[in-house]
Amino acid sequence: MKITDIKATLHRHEIDLPDIGKSIESRMFVFVEVHTDEEISGFGITGSMLPWAIIACIHDHLKPALVGRDPYNTEEIHGHVWKKLNSRAYTGVISNALAAVDIALWDIRGKKEGRSIHQLLGGFRDWAPTYATFGYPFFDEKQLADYAIKFLDDGHKMLKMVVGGEPSRTWKDDVRRVHAAREAIGPDVDLMIDANCWFNPTDAYMLARNIEDCNIRWFEEPIEQNDARALADFRQRVSMPVAAGQMEGHRWRSRELIVHHAVDVIQPNVLYHGGFTETLKIGHMAQAFNLPMANGGGWPIFNMHHLCGLMNGGPVEFHYGMWQTGKHFFEGTPDPVEGKMTLSGRPGLGFTPNYDALANGQITDPKDSQFEGRDGHGYLLREAIEQQS
């Protein structure tokens, strides 16, 4: 079998949050299809960071380098890309582009062999616990409490909320927000918080110290730039576990977090870590350090495979916006049921593209891909929300 073509396109979906407002969140992603001479094709995606650069990287660099190669030989393909296109171990565009292509290669292999990707990765189990990201950065205390109860009523068992991210707020405001969420859900539901690398070490510590009574399962990406040294210092000073690693790009950045004892939970996201080939290496490295693995950065329908395939796989994130985007553009995707997600066992990724939805959501003009009034995560900024309302 040989690769004959690789195509990449950009797509967007507007998220309607119940009782909040339409288009509070917007999600973009790059969709990639890899075609072969045996008429078996596979697909993958990566996120919204620098999408046009990613598409150019795929069309102008990865495609010429990979056409004619065997899609089964993922180590050979990665070795070629590292030596010829990324000899200085860049992350970002090259890691994201390679991730989308690599996911498609594993999808092809799964379809060829009639096996789910999680089985190809190790087949530890066909299910994973789930957690739902319910608490957006622009939610106030009442909205947090209301949405937390709504998600519990929907059957979720673990919840995560965002702290930081609002320039008009301080860590003291987040102390009140976290306490409001904990009070709403009671003492027994697992609650995580995620700062998306927002705080400096001092403010992160002050927040953590003042919510020690909230029994936080983990504090995700508390410090700017995921500074491994600062995270290690922070972890030694606080009483709650630390999680990070969703966009580190490759195994060497993940190794920095692990060997510095900077995290209690490592969180590789297959969309940003060179695909399943690279993420598998991170998962095995974490096993050698007795570290559990989860995922941050959403996109559960892809990340569920390595979290089910490996013995140290933990909870998969059902971020509301990305979960709904996945349901919109793909058919046959699994949903969480009572805090657990079960894979279908169908070959490859186990679900299929909805080509009509992809066509309707495709962006062809770079001017249409700007997140007007939004932050880097696609959330509508508070000022824009107030103007909209």
C-alpha cells in the first residue's frame, strides 16, 4: 500500500450554549485526509492555532515528502519528517500538521486490519472514565453553580472549570468562583480547575492555597508557558495534584515535565503531539515513572483511543464545545454515559466524516478565519458578550 494524496481543509462550528447565548464559543479545526492506492483513506484533525500555516505545511512539505510511502511505516515516516523537515525539534505548526496526518495513517491501518486504533495501541480496555469541562472563564459564580448542576443532572461524574483567562479578574475572584462550584456540586464529586497557563507562579500559589478546602482533583496548567522548573516548585508547595502537557508538541517537552517531577498527571493530546505514534511514546515513558495519563485540550473522540489502549490511560475530557463540534462534523461518535465512554470497536477511529457538514462549515478565505472579539481559545470575550447581550 502506498500514499497517493494528502488533502487539508479548514472548518468552523459555532457553539450555542444552552441558556447562555448563541456563538459564545467558536471552534475551528484542520481536517486532513490521506488517500492510498488501495482505495483505503484515513482522516485526522488538528486544532485552530495558525491553521493556514498548518495547511501550507501539509500541502507544500509533508505531502511531497510522504507520497509514495507505506502508511503502515509510521516510524519510518516520522523519522523522515524529523530528519528532513524538523531536525531542530520544533513544535507548533510542524507537530500539529504531523499529528493530523499520523492520525489518518492509524485510521488507514485500523480499516485495513479491521481493528479499532485502541486495539492497535495496546487494547488495555474499550472504555475510559470521562470528565466534562463545564465552567467557562466568563462564567460568574451563579452561572458556574447552575451549569455544574446541569452537567451532574446529565450524568457526568467529574467536572472541570476554567480559572484565569479574564484580564479584569484576579486570583481572588477565582477563589470565590471555585468555592461556588464546590458548594453547588457537594463534597463527593471530583472537581478539576484549569488555568490554561494563565498565572504567574505567585498568583497560582495564592489561588491554590486559598482553595485547599475544595478538594481539587488536579490543577491543570497553572503557570505561564508550562515552565517545568516553576511547576516543580509549585507542586512541592501545594496540596493538590498538578496536571499539564496537552500542547507540548513531542516527547522531549513531555520528558521535561516528567523528569522535573513537575506533574502528577501527564496530559498529551494526540492532535498536537505528532499523532498516535508520538503520543504512544509519551504514554510508555509515563508508565516508567508510574504516572497516570489523562487528556487536556478536548477532542475526546480522538484522544479516547490512547487512553483506552494504554494501561495508564485515565479520564478523557468532554469539553462541551469540542464535543459538540465532533458530533456535528462526524457520524457514529460515542457519548459519555454515567461518567464513562465506551468505544464502538469499529475499525480505525470508529466513526466517519459527515461530508455535508464539513462542506457547509469549510472556510476558504483567511479573512473568515479570524476570531473577532474572541480569545485564543475561541471564547467570546466578556466585552463582546456584553455588547451582544
